[in-house]
Amino acid sequence: MLAVLSSSTVSYDGAIPLVSFDGAIPLSKFVELNDPVMGGQSSGTWSVDAVGKYGTFNGHVLDVPSLSAPGFIKAAADGTFPDASKAATGGLVLMVRSTTPSYTGFQVSFASGTLAPPYSCAGGGSIPFSRGCFKAPFSVPAGDAFTAVHVPFAAFSDKWSPATGKQTTSCAEDADVCPTAGHLKAIQRLEVWAEGADGPVHLEVQSISAGPSVAAGQPSIGAASPARASEATAAQLTAAAAAATAAAAAAAAAAAA
């Protein structure tokens, strides 16, 4: 079972808690899903350590015989999550640790604005009406302690391949695939994946929250560094400003004529 916070409580450091396992809040059903539904052979489990107060995602990703490519395992929670829109310029913060830190297929996703979150998080925008499930990769550092892994929202996209999990269009390439404050206001589902890379997987999750941007000088261990996310955002703003300037100039020229 996965604990999903039902109120928009902001922690002392500005983070908005979305998931925890401390038993202080009602639990919602957590579902573990493997690629055998597509004929694959990967397998996984989900369990909660009530003493340690964390969830354990464990399994092994193997090739899907029909595709000759790695499959996936994932764990998903549906529910009414807190409004995370105030963290729109930040990202998801995963408190995690792993005995398989070299595994390269960790992904995290969230669904918002979809009629059927499971459908959207299976299609990745590649099939009709499957937009709205935003996914990004992340890595976990080696070590015994839980570590905060920051995944910038600018690193997420709701267009990705359901075969590999890799983004087909990035937020830096097209702002249309980026999550917005509106999406973060009404998250419907959260998922943790092991996908697109063969191998054993062991991930322990203490909590998931939405938090502000990582402070200057602090590392981000997610899909993209804060600097790269900021560069992408700055590039988009620069392009928008240039377009606005050009439009204004055209309007002025038309008025003068």
C-alpha cells in the first residue's frame, strides 16, 4: 500500500508532500504491473516496510521476446494528490536509495488531465487520447542512506515511446509537451518504472514530493541538471520574446502604412 497525502501541506523547506509511508495518513491502493501483459518476461514486486516506513520496488527486467528489447516493471498509485502548482518551476523530489544504483532504466511519471490515467501512462502520447502522462528518467546514487533525487519538471514530457520509455519529444524541443502549473494542480497518478534496460532492480522509496528548484551549487541527480533545465526554459522564453518583438514590429509597420 502507498500513502498518498490528501491535503496540500507544504513542508518546512517549501516542498509539497505527495507520497509517504509513515502511516500517519490514509493509504491508497498501490499496483505493481509487469510487461507480461505484452508477452514479456519481466517480473517485479512491491511491498512496504512498516518499521522502516518506506516502499520497496524489486524485480528483474528482461527482454520482450517478440521485440528483442528490454521490457518494464512499474508501480503506480492513483488518487487525489495535493495541489503542487506552486512548485511548477521546480521538480519532483524522490527520497530513495538502491542496491542497484548502476541500473540505467529508472523512470518516474505522473498523470494529469486525462480521462484514464492508466491508458495515458501506457500510450505515452503515441496513440490517440493518450497525452497527459509525463515521464522523465532519473538515476540513484550509490550508498546506504536515503538521498533526495531532484527531477526538474522541465525534464518531463508527455510524448514518449511505449516500447522503450524514451521521450520522442522533449520539453526543450517543444513547450507543448511540458507539464504546466495546471497539470501539477491536479495530479491523478504517480508511477515509478524500471524500463528499457535489462537487469535486476531494487529501489526503496521513502517519499515523493514536489519542490522548488535546486539551490545553486547543489547537485541534481535527476534526468537533467538545474542548469540544463534553466537553459531550456530560458531558450523557450527567449524564443517567445523574439516572436513577440517581431509581431509588434509587424503590427507597427502595418499601422504606419
